[in-house]
Amino acid sequence: MALYTKAAEILDKVDKQQGALKTLVYESKFANIKQLFALVCQTQKFSSILEDIIASTKLLKYTKLKMPLAKVLVFDLLMGQGLKCGGSWKALVMKHRSRLQTELALMKVKRKVSRNEDLLASNIREPVGDQLPRYARVNILKTTMEDTVDYLKREGFTYKGEASKLDDLTLTARGFVKDLHLPEVLVFPPKTDFHDHFLYKAGHIILQDKASCLPAFLLNPPPGSHVIDACAAPGNKSSHLAAIMKNRGRLFAFDLDAKRLATMSTLMLRAGVTCHQLANQDFLKVDPESKLYGGVEYILLDPSCSGSGMVCLQDRTSADPQKDASRLASLASFQLRCLNHGLRFPRLKRLIYSTCSVHSQENEEVVTACLQQNPGFRLVPLLPEWPERGLPPLSQCLRASVNGMRTHGFFVALLERCNEADNLMPQLTLQTRHPEMTVTCLPACEKTPEAAPSPNQSDPSECEDKATTSEDGKLGEKKTKKRRRKRKKKGKSVITESKD
């Protein structure tokens, strides 16, 4: 019974986008992880088929089971090893066994197939996710890139150096490389499993998709700064922020889900994070004027979204287009409220906005609406060498996709507070399609986060103003001295005339 309960719980969390399937399984601490993982993966794989069978037989109505648990039980009954446990639930489902088997048989006849596997769409039979590289972020709070590479080499992995092009991420056997865009990310062949590995269990590596590493990397808060992670759980981005901050400063992390925060607390402990403060609170209800957040200069906002960029959810579109459109509109409205709220923090310098969505309604349209409502902020051009850009005219933003960047679908935009002299700059950047060109137009927005000015450094444009002012002052002093000399000469001539 515990097996089915835990599997149903994990599937429910995956459906609600509360974590990656594999991570949730391995963090469940279930006695037989391999058995649980196999059951969850297979049930997820046949999810749409199982839902159709359950709906046709009205199983939920007759048994009062919830959908995640019903799917797990029906899968094991019809396609798995048979119901080996389950107690009272097993007895309930077995009463409807013949009806469920008949429905599955009819489905095969209608689709003219003989195997259960043939009922699946081709993209599910060979999941795209299985073709993506395995990314691992080296946690510099606990180790270094050099030590991690050496440890892996001693274990029989073959280090092939730093990748220089995307094709270098095509790896086989036990080969691995350092990523070409993110210096703390290692890339391994698809399906490389580290969940039982010492480096993972000790918090030396964080299993995180490359695209998911972008927000903290690009925000790049300096050590000692005050930072907010607005929708923080399950915590990978928060731990990344803490690593960039070198555990110095204050990291405020908010999330509404208490269970997810508890999981996040465990992750942060394993990662060696000490500068954080977790709060089971709605970010929209956080007071920007509170003294507690008076020093906040950086915000990472990765709000709830459709999850349409996540490979495991790409086949989850509803049969009702109107329902999908309504859900997207609701999500976009929520995301815009979060963005506007984040920009209200009085000392905010930069806010990074990200989603794992492919829909422009949740990405470029939200950012455009936000910029229109907040003229004191502008977009910062990001990584000019990154090939996938935001949809025109927001080419300063980044997108990522399975085919383009070999990651899950993702979107990132970095907003920065303007100086008074730069109030017209957002209009200029929005019209520019080439980020490389806009870098020279926006002196405060460097190409890479490493080059971003620290809070204690002056804005280059301010330095230019100061230089201009000092030059004008020198010219003024020269003119004043000339006038004084003329006056002295006139005075002397007047005196000599009076003497005469």
C-alpha cells in the first residue's frame, strides 16, 4: 500500500509542477527506490491512456479514488506486474478488473495495434527528455570545479575539456565536458544517473538543467548583497544564488507550499547554504517598504507557469482550447502582478524574470506590459553569443529549447533600474534586434554577468559625467584667471594715470 501511496503523491506533485519526477522519487526516502521509480515513470508514460480508461469506466465515481492513485493502481493491474499489494484499494479496483481490461482491449482494436506501447504517440515512445544531456552544477560552497573533475576522472569518467560548440555536448559512454556558456556546469551523456553518487549526496554537485542555472548566473548578486528568491522551492536556484554570494549577505526565500519549503530546507542544508531565511509566505503579500527588506537590491522571480517547456509536460495540452487559453491568461496576469510587485522594492537594482514556458503570453508579453507600466526600468542585453533570443523586439532576452540549446524550454529576462539620464533608453533597446549593438548603447549593461558592475562601483555613464564636469571646471578656472589679469592691468593703468 505504501508503494502506491507514495507513487500517487509524486505523480500529483509532478502534475502540479512542484518538482522534477526523478528528484521527487529520490528525495522520498522510500525503502525500494528502484521499484518506486519504475512504477512512477511507467505510470507517467501511459498517463493519457490510463486517464481515458478510467474516464470510460467511471472508475473514480464507483471507487471514490483520486486520479493519481487510480492511475497507479490501474497501470499495475493492466500493464505492470499485477496488483501485489494495496489492501482495501486493491479489493476496490479488482471489482472492476474485467471492465478495465475490456476497455483497454477496445482501445487497441480501435487504434489497430496489438501492444500497449503502440498506443503511445511516437514522441512518448522515445521521449525527447531521454535525449537531453545530464547537467550537473558544481556547488562551489563545498568544492571546486578542479576537485570535482579530478574525482570523476579517478572514478573512470573521461574528461574532454571545455566545450566550444553545442555539438561537443553530444557525449557517449562515460565522457563529460565543461559547458561552453556556464563555467560551473558539467555535461554528461543522457540518462547518466548521479542520485546514488557521493558527489550528489554530499551536496558537491546539484542536478539541475542548464537552462534552470541561467537566472542566478545572470542576476549575479555580489557577496554581501541582500537578495530575494520570490518563488523559491524546491531550492536549486536559491542554492545557486547563495554560491554566487559566497554565503555572504542575506537571501530571503519565499514559497506558499509548506511541504516544498521543508524539502527545500533539506536541500539547502545538503548544499551548505547558511545565508538564507526561508518564509512560508506569499511574495505578493511581502511589504516592499518593510525595514527587513530595505537592503534588497536583487530579486530572482521564477513564478508559477504553464510548464510547457518541460519535456515531461509537453504532451499535456488540454482537449479544450478555450480552457487552455483561460489558464494561460490567468497565469500571465499572476506573473505580471509578481513582476510589478518586485519592482516596488525601493533599493532594487536588478530583477531577473524566468519561466519554463514556451508561450509568448507568459514571456515577452508579460515583460512588455511590465516595462510599459514601469518606465523606470529597462531590459539588459544578455549573453550575445547565446543563439536563441527572445521574440522580436525583445531580443535582449534569452530563450532555450530542446532542439536549439539541448535543454528544457526556458525564457529569461533581466530588468534593471534606469538612471534619470537614461529614461529614453528602454524605447531604444526595445527597437533593437541585435543585442551585440545594444551593449555599446547601454554602458551599465555588460555582455556577461562577470563583467557586471558591483554595487560599490560607479556606473560608467556617471564616470563620464564626472569627467565632463571636471573638464568644464578647468576651462572655467582658466577663463577666471584671464579676467583677473585683465582687471589688474586696468587697475595699474588707472593708478599711473592718476599719478600723472
